[in-house]
Amino acid sequence: MNKRRRIYEGKAKILYEGPEPGTLIQHFKDDATAFNAEKHALIDGKGVLNNRISEHIFTKLEDIGVPTHFIKRLNMREQLIHEVEIIPLEVVVRNVAAGSLSKRLGLEEGTALPRSIIEFYYKNDELGDPMVTEEHITDFSWSTPQEIDEAMALALRINDFLTGLFLGVGIKLVDFKVEFGRHWDGDAMRVILADEISPDCCRLWDIDSGDKMDKDRFRRDMGGLIEAYQEVARRLGVLNETRPPPGAGPVLVSSKS
Ligand code: UDP
């Protein structure tokens, strides 16, 4: 029986107490949510794929010197991570107009941006994660100017690296969201990459066909989400062992939209 202490349960992941102080176990669920959880479904095998894809990406980022919370993968759905204090911001990097940016500014989806853009959203479900500026962030003490500088520098390095990684396997990285945390090593604190990087939080388009290979397939009721995530995993070379058990397909849990 599972007696581990549950520290936190989010929409797509659960955090359990880890085996040693300062560690946690991050468990990837099959739940898919969109529109601030108004739409919710279970998609067989999504958690397994995201665990493997995120492991692959975080390991590669560590290799190029980006500090992350990832320690090691434990099993099909779980990884051991360093405990951090999450900075309550969603840091979005965009290379191509899509999603909320296209809607907000009337830009056609697919329009290349003159340079990569970073946006901040305040992590608050009740408020629907509103977009905020650096002045809101520092005035309300969600983070400091130094942390913001570190997070922005890391986000741009991650963007450069991932753009190349995906381009190499025929995928365009349109945009993505990352989260950072404060990690203490004795008295020294540094900002490190936390959470996950998977097709749940990136927009990934096939270079040749333009097909969406990310969570927009769920948001926009396009179907074929698990096949798309499998294809991302396959191209990244991480599909071994990740084949999800055969299932009945997505089960719609609720949809108010
Ligand atoms: N994103 C995310 N979680 C969120 C909001 C956005 O992972 O709560 C990701 C999303 O998958 C996309 C990028 O951040 O890759 C930009 O999303 P956008 O602002 O366009 O919002 P959306 O239209 O997806 O709600």
C-alpha cells in the first residue's frame, strides 16, 4: 500500500515526500486540463510519456549547465527531484505567434516573431493566471529583480537549446512555459528549473506538415493527443518502454466550455 506523504496535488502531477530531506517524488498523472481546469479528461499513458520526455529534456539541459530540480527517474510515472520553493510565476517564451498572444494582439497563428518574447503570468488559479509585468512581480514581492534576471537568462538559454533539439527532429518550437524554484545549498540560494517540460506545456508543430504535436490537440478537440506525444517521444529517441497500455482512449471527465 502507498503510505507516502502527499505534499501537493496539482492538475497533472502529484508531489510526494522523498526518501531524503530536501527531495520529493514527482508523479505524472494521466489527467489533461485546459481553460483553468474547466475542461478535464483522462488520457491513458500521457503521464508515462511526459515523465520520459521531461526526463530527457531536463537531463540534456543539465548537460549544458542549466540547473534543474531533476535527480533521476524512479519508474514509469515518477522522478526524484530536489525540493524547491516555487516562484509563483509561469514564464512563457514565444518564438512564433499562437494561442493567447494571437488572440490578444490579433496576430495570425504561425507569424514568426522578430525576436523571442518572454512573458510572465502570476500562478493563481482563482484569478486564472493573469499576465503580469516585472513591476507587479517585484512590488507584490512574488520575486526579486535578481531572481527575475536569472529566470529570464535561463529561459532564453532553454529556448535556444530546445529550439535546436526539436529542429533536429523536424519539430518547430512555437512557445513553451517553464517554472522556476529557489533551491538552497547551505546558505546559498539559486534559481533552478522546476516542474516539467513536455508537450503539455510547449507548442510543437511538425516542420513539414504543420501538424500540432502538443496539448492544443486536447484544448481544440482535435483528437490524436497520445499518438502525437508518442511521436514526439519517438523522435527524441525516448519511446522505449513508454508505450502506454492499450486503453479505451480519452475519457471526458467534465467540460463546461
Ligand atoms: N502554457 C502552460 N500552462 C498554462 C498556460 C500556458 O503550459 O497554464 C503553455 C502553453 O502550452 C503554450 C504557452 O504556455 O505552450 C503559451 O500559452 P498561451 O499563453 O498561448 O496560452 P493558451 O492559449 O495555451 O491558454
